[in-house]
Amino acid sequence: MNFQHQHAAHCESGVIANLLRHHGVPMSESLAFGLAGALSFAYLPFVKVSGLPLIAYRMPPKAIIKGMIGPLQARFRFETFSAPAAGERRLDELLGQGRLVGVQTSVFWLPYFPPDMRFHFNAHNLLVYGREGQDYLVSDPVFETPMRCPAPDLSRARFARGMLAPKGLLYYPESVGRKEITPEALRHAIRKAAGRMLAPLPIVGVRGMRTLAGRLARLPRDDAGSLDFVGHMVRMQEEIGTGGAGFRFVYAAFLQEAAQIAAMPQLMPLSDRLTAIGDDWRRLALAAARMVKGRDALDPPALARLLRAQADAEESFFRDLRAAVA
Amino acid sequence: MDLDVVPQEGNATLGGHCKLMYARDAGGRLVGVPSRGWEAEEIVTSHAVDVLLARAEAARERAARGLASPLEYWMHQRRMDVALLSQTSGLWQWRVRRHLRPGRFARLSPALLARYAQALGLEVAQLKGLP
């Protein structure tokens, strides 16, 4: 198969961009991310990830893939399986037809991941573009080059259980109705993301950040659990699927592309502003990491102040962004 | 972030790989650039890994002294907890918790042992012992 692997910051946007480019759509990772309106923030204290609350900086898994359906008038096929053997057979069958197939996997069971990155996270995405003997040829967008994965390991990773269990999910486009992106689709996607960030709910968008800041401010200073919480927050921000700052940069890149495609020069300064906000997210992550490492004393109220400042900056940013595409 | 400040600190937890970051080039355009890692990420990832390793090591010591079953060690070694092992093995949590006790574990049927071994990606012989 004549397939071009391209490195990406985030697995799902990278997979979908590589997949759509293979089908002749000029799609970049950032364009896919923005077009799906995938930028978000959610603090879900009732969903636990190894005992700590879920903090997400983007929409839930599959949102980016599904976000392509409307703007591109595309039809995707999603298949899940109850038995690993059936899932593997179907994957082989599709590869035999010369298809490029997206699959959802756990990270833990993929042998090519560095050991320190192998956690039980089930919403990883990658493309399979061939099979040679016992090895699948894998395009994992968060790696610079294509990888190989032994069939039993991929099967395990596809059928891992637990939260967000992939159930062997595989997907591929059946048809793509439109190959260029309309200005209207871009405006719609931007309005959607801005609306969500400003939503009147205490656990999403800028209000979710403030709720998390409140939780953070109440952490006891001299408790090992507090360190775990702060470390977890940074990990959710920077490590798990690109992270908070990373997503802001991807979205800023999207705004530049949108400015060009839809002839909306007013988006250019907004892109710069979002890049600056991303830089501040990284400053927050570094301050927190230094506390985890013990270089600075743990100071939850100080971190909460930084987080509130992020919420304020993003609130005014998304108000202006919404006004810019009104 | 500008191109020249994209961190290239050789983050050990990346195992020699690069991750892609978006940064501004000289003309102000955001472009993708490989990063060899950032200290802040390395700190929090190693912290999380260390917590998991400590949990496994504590379980190994308890199992060696006969206070816990080898299953408890292997569960932590595989970075799981009771909830995840229960989901992966398809056994109720209370049963999994009970099998963390050495006496109960010693009397497990071959079928149940095989089920745990499968869930943890181990051979049965490995599961019954400690490294």
C-alpha cells in the first residue's frame, strides 16, 4: 500500500488526518482537530483514573472522527467485536481488500511504547496499513516513523477491558462526499468550541477550570496524596494525549489555517493570543512539576491562582473568538 | 511557543522517541516540530511510574512473607488495581480481593488460575511464583 505516515501531536487527530489524506482530502492534524471542535476542558470528579479525577483538555474519544462526518459529508464505518478472533479476522480481511484501517487500542499492551508510557489508557488510536507474517504494519501518529506490532499483542491491545474499552473497534471511511472545507463549516466549528468553553456548567470549559482551582486550593500541604493529585493534574495536562498546552497550540495552528481558507484575517491575532495562553499552561505545568519533584514547597493555593488566571484568560479569549466569527 | 524554545531535554520516559509539538517559526506561522522531551513531563511521569513500582514492590515483600498472594504482586506489576483486574478477568471485585489472600489463592482451581494468567498476560507457573 502506498501510504504516507505523518507524525502528529495527538493520536486521534493524527490518525484521522493521515486516513483522510490517504483518501485524497488535503487534511492536516490541526485542521482535523479544529474542524471537529475538539478543544475543550472538563473536570469530572466522579470519573476516576487510577483513583484520581478525570481532567480532560479535549472532547471524548471518537469526537474528532465523528466531527469529520458533517463537514466532509463523509460516511464512516465503525465495527466492534465480541470475540478477539473475529476482530482479528475482520482486520485481516479489510487489509486484504487494500484498506487502511483505524483501530482503537489500549496503550499498555503495545510493545513498541516506551515502558514508562505504558499505562492502562484505552482510547489510543492508530492505523494499520498491512500485515507481514505475524506482524502488523502500524502507523501510530505519535511516533516519528511507522512501527511493527506482533498480531497477538495488537489483539490484546484492541480487546483490553476497563474504562473506555475499545471492544476491538475498527473504522474506515466508506465515502467522502466533499474534499474541500467550506468557510461555513469552519465558522460553525469555531462557534461550537467557543460555546462549549463558555458553557454555563460548573464542570466544563472555563467554569470547570475554576471548579478544579477550588478543589486544588483545598488540598492539604503536607499530604502525599496532594502531591499525587498535583502530579496527576500535570500528567493529564501534558502527557496524556498531548495535553492542555499542546491542544492550545494545535488549535492556534488551526486558527491560522482557518484564517487562510475562510479569508478571515481577524483570526490571526487570536491565534497568537491562544499561543500565549498555551505558554502560560506550560508555566503552570512547570510550577506544579517542580513541587512534585520537591524543588519548591507544595503550595496548592498558588497553583489554584495560576489556574484561575488561565480560566480568566480563556474566558475573554473565547468571547472574542465567538465575536470574531459571529 | 517559538521554535527555538521547543524543549529538547532528552526526557528519559520517552525512551528515545520524539513527540510532535506546534511552535511558531520566524514568520509567526505555527508548524509541527519534533521535541525530545521536557523536564516537567519527565518529572510527573516518573512520579506516577514510581508510585506504581513502589506499590508492586510492597506487594512483592508482603507476598514473600506470606502476607499476600502472588496475585497481588502481579496485579500491581501489571499496573492494575482490583477494579481493573476484575474487569479484565471478568470476576467480581470481591472475589478478586479474596484471591489476594495467600490461603485462598493457594486453593484456586486451575481454571481460575488460567483466567488470571490470561488477564495479566502471564503463564500460570509465573503467576504462582514471585520474581
